[in-house]
Amino acid sequence: MLITRAALQAGEIVLVIGAGSGVGQAAIQIARLHGARVMATAGTPEKLGRARELGAFETVNHSAEDVPAAVKRATDGRGVDVVVEHVGTATWETSLKSLGRGGRLVTCGATTGHDARIDLRFLYSRQLALLGSYMGRKSELIRAAAHFFRGELSPVIDRVYALGEAGEAQRRLEAREAFGKIVLQP
């Protein structure tokens, strides 16, 4: 998503929407590893703190703050180079408004819905790029795995539940309480 599709370069600023998700926590780590400055959104002070621990230099509470305004303040009015978007309808407009001129939005999901609107004049006048991403090639997996084996990337596990506690695990997910992945152990 970040390296192949969005062609992330060292020194660029990346906005990660939903830092507490599996995609979000991985994106923060990968962007930092490749020399990017990372901003991240989350809905609670605890999740924002965890995002900073993973390497985000700036965090925004998307439940209480105007994300594009916070991005503009943090980037001296410029906007970000890349937005990692995986939420869908609920954050689409916010993600687009956070991009700077020539920015790239890369998306891999639509958790809150698949309907997205865009003013095409905004797209071409700001020279934005919209990129879809779904999984990756085997060669990309092998390169990413090397970072895990060297300890440069780490999976973030929120909680491990016994399989019989799957209902509680699902409740935690639906309540948006998790940061990282929830594991069910048979």
C-alpha cells in the first residue's frame, strides 16, 4: 500500500486514518521505517498515545477535532503527501481534504461503507492521485517479512481471547476499544 502503490519517499508526511486498527498500526510502523513523518488519527486519548509510541509525531482525535484543520496546522498549511485510508464513507472527505497539492490517497477498505464522493475539479486542480490497494505480491511479502525478522516491525496485539470468548472479542471490536489485532486462540 505505502511502498508500491503510494510510492512513499523518505521525508514525506503520511496521515494514517484509524491508528488503532491493524492497517493503521502497521502503516505507522512501515512509514516510519521508510523515513516518513507520520500523523495519525484515533478516537481516544489512549489510542493517540499508543500511536505516538509507534512513531507518530502528531496525533489528532478524529472524534473531537477537525482533522483537515489539524493537518494544515501541523504542515504549515501544505497538507500531507500520502493518506492511508481504509475506513470508507465516514472518513473519505476528511482524507481528501487533508492532502496537499500532488498528494496521494491510498485505500484498502470500506468498513463504514463504499460510497465516496469527490468534486472532480478538486481532484484535477490539486493534482491528486487516488490509489486502490488489495494485498500485495509475494516479493513484497518477503521484503516485509525481512523487517519483522530483523525486529524493525512488530505486530501489535490488543488481546488474546480463548475461542469460547469470541463474543467478547467481537464486542470489543464493535465498541472500537481495540488497538491492533485481536487474536482468538483455539
